[in-house]
Amino acid sequence: PDIKSFTFKSFDFACTSTPKIANMNQSLKGDIDADFKPFSNELNLTILEKAIEESKSQVPVSDKEKEATIACASAMKCDS
């Protein structure tokens, strides 16, 4: 329930920059610019699996849907 914020100026949107990821379910509040980490498939999977587990009573997600979500994030490419 805590309000989190970040600024776009803290990100490099060049195609050559490393994408970043943040777990919005962490107990953080206020400016979370420094809490973004370099994107990795492993970190993405960890965050996704925890989100699926924590919300399974309200939003069931099948293994097929989980795999599709992982594949989608891995397939995104920057097109300059």
C-alpha cells in the first residue's frame, strides 16, 4: 500500500543500455530509482513466480501462461 515513485531521468533509454527491473511488491516507499536492478531472465522469473504464488487465490495463472509471459519478456528487443 505504500506509494512508490521513480523518475524517467534516472533511466537510459538508448538501445545499447541495459534494461532494468523492479519488484513492486517490495516493502519500499518514496523514490525507488536506486532499487531498479539490471534485467535478467532469472530475476524476472523469481519475481513472476512469487507474484503468481501470492495471488493464486484471486488470479490463477497456468504454467502455459507463465511460460508465455517469460518468453515475451525475453523476446523484447530495442529497435532503433
